Amino acid sequence: MLDSVDSHPSKEQLDGLMRGTLPPQERRRIVRHLLGGCEECRDATASFWPFQIAGTRPEKEERTPFEGSPELDASLERVLERVKKRQSELFVEREQAPRLWLELERVASSQRKLLLTNGTKFHTWAFCELLLDRAHDAGFEDAKRAIELAELAVVVAERVDTEAVGKRLARDLMGRSWAVLGNARRIAGNLTGAEEALAVAGEWLTGGTGDPLEEGRWLDLLASLRGAQREFDKAIRLQDRAAGLYRRIGESHLQGRVLVGKAKVLDDMQEPERSAETLGKALTLLDVEREPMVALAAYHNLAHSLNELGRTDEALEVLRRARPLYDEVGGALNLLRLRWLEGKIERSRGNYLAACGALNEVCDAFVERQMGYEGALATLDLALTHLEAGNHFEVRRLAREALPTFNALGVRRESYAALLALQEAAHRDVLSTALLKELYERASRATGPAPRSN
């Protein structure tokens, strides 16, 4: 119960207000508190349901009467009726969203934007959220599809009824949609497009509710972009800000999510020990059931960092613990990345035959999928394994065959340059383990092979 009208309601009480399960006296006290101008609680309600609880707030000099005022009771009832009406509408929207999704999927990809532009039944908050969720999930497997879905979410967000949800919340939805689009572009390697989209997202959020969940999400995605741009110090500062926001509002899971991204930046900075430490902390905060793919990324990246530190037995134990997650939510691509990591661990353990077998499988699979960037990195891993095993003939064969294969796939400039250097060094017979590791580092400067936390 609230002790006084000035007390901040808990999340449970706000949720009870939304659901209409609070006793009348407690309900009135919470609504009076919200109407009284508490910015913190008014913003908190934005994360519970997408509409404003009141269109206006009392002027500072106006004294809001408390008990025994018929005018106040009538005002409260009008507000609560508005809450209940909008909540009922939202419930219907969320029930309809999956059916609208099936309808959208039946339309050719080239016609979907036109359908969403003209089809008013698609212009709902719930359907936009569904598109954003699907775009987020697609980012783990298919960046092109993630971009398509995020672009469609922007189309819907632009057409959501501002009068129904309120201008500030409508701006939040626009900001979130552009941020997800920016992240999808980053995953696809379009860093310029990602920068543009995230800048647009920031502009929309500036005029939004100020919800710390929205700000934290944007900061986290911007940090991922800065990491991809190799601006590591900026990335870590942004991640620390996001984690601080989540910590203050008691969002442990989201704090852990940010730490997974921070660990990836630390790994790119060649600091596997700090990366492993950060991932260990992240795993104590993450709610696996809430976002199993994020937990999977944490386990995978922890195993990678432990292997880099020479702690191969610990790395294998982490993968053993994570195996159910790979089977449940990993998907074909992340199972392929698991096989890649297993090959690297076998190399670290000196089991070169097993390592070469695994890495050969991985290289062939990436080429078959036309994933030139990942294939080029796996090829360098395979070359390093053959070199350590003393198979110089195989190293020269790989160097000779890799360049035309990956040139046809259109790999990034850094990867192509590394393969060219591999070919030249093999031809001159000056390859060394140190040189191959340096070439791998050059080629991997855009993003790494581990499952993304997205």
C-alpha cells in the first residue's frame, strides 16, 4: 500500500493499476500521484503500457484536493476509464498482431512496404512492436531480413495514431524503430547507414518520454556501432552509461545484456582476461528465459575468451553447459559458429587432426552460404592450424585457392588484403604463426565470429 500520496508506487502497483486489480482507495492514490506531476512515475508508466495516463498535468500552483472531493473523484474515474479503454484496445491489437504478421508474410517482399503504407489495420503499436521483435531475432541469423523488417517497422511507427498513444510515446516508438534499423545495418556491415539511422533515432528520442529503457537501448546499440568502428573507448563509455541507467531502475537482465556487448569490445581490444571477467558477471545478471540468445552469446564468447587465455578445459566446460541453449535456440548459423570455436579449442589443445576436420567443415559451409567474410576468417584459422601442425603443403594450397574463391564472394577490403598477404607469404615461404595471427587480426577488424548479443 502507498503510505501517502507523495510515495512512489512500485512496479507491481503500477501494473495493478494497468490491469484494474487494485482496491479503489489505492488506485485513487496512485492516479493522484501521477497527476500531481511526478516525472519519474509518469515516465515509468510509459514502460508499462503505450499511452499517456493523462493529457495534462496540474499547474504547480494548483492545490489538488485529496479525500472527500467529488470533483477529484470524478476526474480520477475519467482517467481510469481512459486507461481501461486504451488497455482494452491494446489487448485487441496484440491479439490481432500475429494474424497481421501471417498476412504480411504471404505478400511478396517487394510489395510489403506498399501494403503497410496503405493498410490502416497494420498501423498499431502492437504490430510495430512485433516487427521490431522479429527484426531483433532475425539479426542473429540474417542481417538482410533484419533490415527489411526494421524498415517496415519504421513505416508502421510513422502511422501509429498519435492521439491514441500520445506524442511523446509516439516519438519513443519512432526512436526505437530507427535504432533497431541502425543496428540491423551495423550487423550487415553498413556502418555509414547505421550511423545515420541511430542519429535519427536519437533525435526522435530527444522529444520522447525520457524513458530510461528507451535511452538505455539506444546507448547500447550506439555502443555496438562504435565498437564496430573500432572506437573502443567511446563504446565502453556508452555501455557504462547504459548499464548505469538499467542498474538505477532495477533492470538486472538488461544490465547483463550491456555487459555482454562490453565484453565483446574488450575482446576486440585484445583483452581476453577482462572480457572473460565481464562475461562472468553478465551471466549472473541475465535472465536466460527472457532472452536465451543473449545468454547463448555470453556463454559462447566466454568460451572463446577462456580459450584465448589458454584455459581450454574451462572453455570446454562452458560449452558443455551451453549446449542445451545451442540446441534450443542457436539455429544453423550459430551451430556452425560453435563448430568453429570447437576447432579453435582443439588446435589450442594440440589436436590438429580434429581441429583441421572441424575447420574444413566450417570453411566449406561458409562458402556454400556465400558468407565470404566469415569464410575468409575461418580459412585463416585453418591455415594457422596446418602451419602449427607442420603441414606446409596444405598451407600453400589454401593460400593458392582462397584468393579467387573469396574474391568472387566479394569479401571486405581488410579480409581480401589479409588473404593476399597470406598468398604472398606462402609463395615466398616466409609464413609464421605470428604473421598469420596478425593477418587474422587485420581481417577481423569489422566484427568477430561469435554469436552476436545483437
